[in-house]
Amino acid sequence: MLNKRSIFSIVSLFTAANLLAIAPVQAQNLGLTADQLVEQITAASNTAGNTLRFEQHRCAGNPKPGDNTQKVISCLYRLGERRTLITNAEPEGSLLNISTRPWDGGEGSSGALIISWIAATINGNEPVDWDEAADSLLKTAAADGVGGATMGRVDFTVLDSNGKLTIGATPNSAAASQ
């Protein structure tokens, strides 16, 4: 018999697989490399007094969905406090998408912070510019179990299972075409 935790684990794996399957097919990327993302989020977290320590755990090349002749580079980073960030990038380094494994952090907490930091890094502005949108997204996810929001050049999806968040970020195709 499946319990809520088992169902959420299945949904989380499905979401991560979808991010890997969907984003590489898109023509655009998030506009920076994984190294730039890590550097800028680390700086934002230091400024906020909530320092994240990114430890690259492993990277692997995977076949690009829709074109098995090309590869996508997937990297897993440990951020401390049992938090994990996953990036998928083109071989030359451009990020295609970002996701997390489930972690604690509902409204006004680490979940909102990481969303604000990612949005600011991709959009080239300050995290405070995205605080309200991040909190609103997490309120929706807490109420409905899932939420989505566009923040400038990035589309976020959040799954919430009793405060355990799985966050995904992909390029906003409408912003890329403007």
C-alpha cells in the first residue's frame, strides 16, 4: 500500500525526470553556467547570512531526450542540511534546468530563499526583488500540493508534501522570445 511519502517520492522522481526530458528539447537555456549559478547563489546566501556550501557530488553525461546522439551533463550538488541541487547543462556549459530533491522549507524559509536567489541570479537583479513572488508560490504549493510561477526569464514549479519541497526551474520561453 502506498503512503503519502511513497507517492511524493514517486512524484518527485517523475518531476526530476520531466525536467531532464523537457528542458533539453527547448531551444533556449537559463543564460548561465552551473559554475556561475553556484558562485552567485553562494554570494547571495553569504549576504543574507544564510551561507550555503555547494559541494559538487558527481556529474554524468546522459543522452539528450529526443536526440540520443547528443549529451546533457547532469550534476548533483550537496548544500548541507540534507539539501541537494541538481543541474542539467549543455556540454558547453549552458544550464538547461535546475531542480532540488525534497527538502524542508515552506513559506518564508529556505525554500523561498533558494527560489529568490535562483530568480535573481538568472534575471541579473537582487533576491529581494523576488521575495514576494517566491512566498506567493510557496503559499500556492502548500495549499494545492503544487504551484507554478514565472519570475522574469525563469519558470518555477514547486511540489509541496507537508513542507518538503521539490523545486524546479526551467527557461521561460516567452521571455526568451522577447
